[in-house]
Amino acid sequence: MALVAAGALAGCGTTTYFAGRTLPPSGLTNRVLIAVQYPNVLTKGALEFVDAYYDTRSGYTGTPPLFSISSYTGALPATIQNMPEEQLGGVYGSGDGSFTLINYAKETVGGAVSGLNGLSSSIFTTRNQSYAFAASQSANVLTVVNRLNNSSIPLSLPGIYRVSVNPGGSVALAFVQNNSNPNNTSYVYYPQQLTAGQTISYSGGPTKWPKAAVDCEPQNAPTWCLFQAQSPDHTDATGNYYGAPLEFDHPIKAVFSADGGTAYILNCGPECGGSNASVTTLPIAPMIFLLGQQSGRLPSAGSLSATCTSAATGCTIPVPGGASNALVDSSTLYVVGQQYFPAYGLYGGNMTLVDLTNNTVVPSTPTVPNPVSISDGIPEGPSRMLLADDNTLWIGMTKCTNGMRANHPDLYPSGYGCLTMVNTTNNTVTLLEPYLGDLTGIAGVTSLHKIYVAQGGQVYIFSTVDGSSIDNQYVTVTGVASDVAYMDGLSDGNNTVY
């Protein structure tokens, strides 16, 4: 019957499945993409995908022997920016600095993003593929690639190491590593595209730039400027606001509200050599890069430490236990970090729930504790977070052998591992052991009650019902699995990269 139905659809044109998506050449509708690294001279990487319904890497009859994305040539693919709603993926190759777009519908390469400046420590494309933003720590630049006019603009920012882009693709925020001032705080930066009139006004070199700009390129006739987030204490001759820099406690990343109106800046504090972990809310309207002007007002510097009564005005929410990654789910912000234990000189993993309706940490109760202890990881991340079936939140860490659990079994007799499953209804935590290596990717196979992970360079499968392992012998790879993504996810939220 299924074949008859598919044939009937094919007779009317292109066969489709969920949400009108085109049935791909493989005929599979539950695909998990795997970034595989081959650290040798001739072949340095491949993008393979498996049938996540049957958990097999080959066709039912053994033909083909494996599924893969054709024509991919990137070296050492490391991360996948998953955009299933657009039937698109973005794969970063850490061996050559390439960023390749993957067409999920055709299961082939969709084109490479050109104009990048060497290796990137963080890179994202907008969902419409019009822009890409890359932080190059070695080159000390934030590169803005405008694919609409085939331009590439490098904006100088010494020490830059991460960039965050909101899902709507209208805001990019840049973060600098170890950028401490005498107050042991740091700053946040954002790029904006200039109007033709502003290009004329700002032409002539740095003395003509807006006062809040740290760089404008090209310098004598700029089309983009990189601004430091500042309070609106003054207005310059062209109507741009500027003033005292907004100070953050070693910001490391930003996540965004569901409506796209608020950025949540993660201040990792002690993990990054600072004082206090926290989350700072900022309205994004003044930082939208397509505005071409600083038309809005950021919060005043003083309001960032005030009582958090409204995200629209900007405020800071203290978070116990660290803040180096986060995930927004409706009105709840799940914040993950590492807490320092000075008596042992080690860090321990924690997750804290923040109520975004009133911008406060959710009170701990006997039935729903907050914060909760999770897998340990390296301070500052990287970590992976993903919501999956059965009200579960999955958290993956790297270097979990360096934390409290691995080094003090007397305090943590349950053992240690790099993967944590959290039941979001009651904050019940399940740490998945034994230790399998660094967790570098998670893919939630929606409605099939399982997740795929890249852990210790191999692919594993776990049940979202109880955290039990599922047979992975037919999805293992030859090489090093660095990331996984569910190509047929229900939404772009099925993503651990943002």
C-alpha cells in the first residue's frame, strides 16, 4: 500500500513527506547526518547519513553499502549547523576552514561560503543563507559574508573567539576571550550594515566613524561597522547613541527568546576568570545588523545590575553554579555551567532553571530541586544541549574526566560520564555511564524516542524513555565521528550548535 501511495504521488509530480518536504534520492525520511573525520593525507572527511528508523547505515538489501552526501570535499568536518525546516545544513571543516552548505533534499553539497579568513573558532549562517558570520581568533577578525552581493568584510576585534546569531538571522553578537578591564569585566560587540548615506557620512577614516564603533570596513568608505554595546548616555552628530560601555562578567555566548526580541548573554564568571556567573537580558532591536543605524537604545549601564523586572530594559540574573551554555524552552531558560570547588581545585557540572516570566531563578523544592548536579566538563565549554522526546533534555560535555566526579568517587559513587539526561517535568537527572569519551554532538530523532550522539569519536544511540542504550552496531563509522544532526527534524530547534 505504501508503494502504491508513493507511486501515485510520484505520478503527480515530486514525492513529498512531512511539511511538504521533498522526498530525497535515498528515499529515507528519518536521516541522521554524521560528520566523519579521516585524519590522513588523501581523505580528510566525509558526511555520511544513516536510516535512523531502522538504525542502519546501508540500504535494506545492503545496497547502497552506505549513504553519504555526494561531492563533499571539506577537511575534518567538525560541526553541523542543522536547519531541517529549510532542508539545509552548514558544515564547518576545521582542517581547512571551509563552511559548506548541504542540500538535504538532494543529499548533495549546496555550495561553499567563500571569503572567510582562515580557521574559524565559531561560525554561523542565517537561515535564508544570505549572510554568514565567522569569528577567527587567529586572525582577530569577525568576518561578515554578504552572499547577496558576494562581499566579505573583516572587522577587526582582537581576541574574538565566539559569535552568536539569533535564529531569525537579524542579530550577531561577538565575544572576546580574556578581554578584562580594570574592573575584571568584559564587553560585547555587534556588527551593523550601513546605509548609503551613512557610508558617505563615515567616509574618510576612523575620525569620521560613529563614536561607539571599534572598527569600520573598508576604513575610508565603510559599509559595515562593529559596535561596542554601550549605554545611551549621549547622541553624536548623526543621531547615534553612545556612552559608557556595558560591562559583563566574562560573557561567552548568547541565546535568544522564542519571539526573537531578547538576547540572553551568558556571563560565565568564575569559569572564565571572572567573579559571578549570571545571565544578562538585552533587547535586540538596537543591534539588528540590517537596520543600518543604531536606531534603538540599549539599557543604561546601571540598569544591568538592577532588579530584573523586565527583559526589555535589560537586567542581570545571578545564576549559581556557572553559565557557559543555555537553552530556551518556552518560559524556561536552562542554564548549564561548571561550579568551582576551591577545596579540591576542580569543577563540577550544574544546571540551573531560570523563569523568564519574572527573570528569576526557579526556587528549589524537595520535589523539583534547582540547581541540579550534572556531568562535569571543561570550564567555558564547549557543551551540547538538546530537547528531545519524552520530556527529556540532553546535555553533553567534553573533558568530563577532569571534574569532581571522576576524581572523587568517594563523593560521587554513582560514577561519571559526559552525557546527562534530565526529565524536565521534575528535574530528575540520569548520568549515563560508563565513560565513552567527549560528547561532541547530539541529534534528537523526533517521535522515534531516541537520540544519536557523537561520543568519543563514535556514534551511539540512547532511548529517551529511560536512557538505555540502543544497539549501534549498524551505524558505527570508520573514522572519527565529530557531530551528528537529525536532517528530518520537525524544527530548526533540533540543533546543538546555536
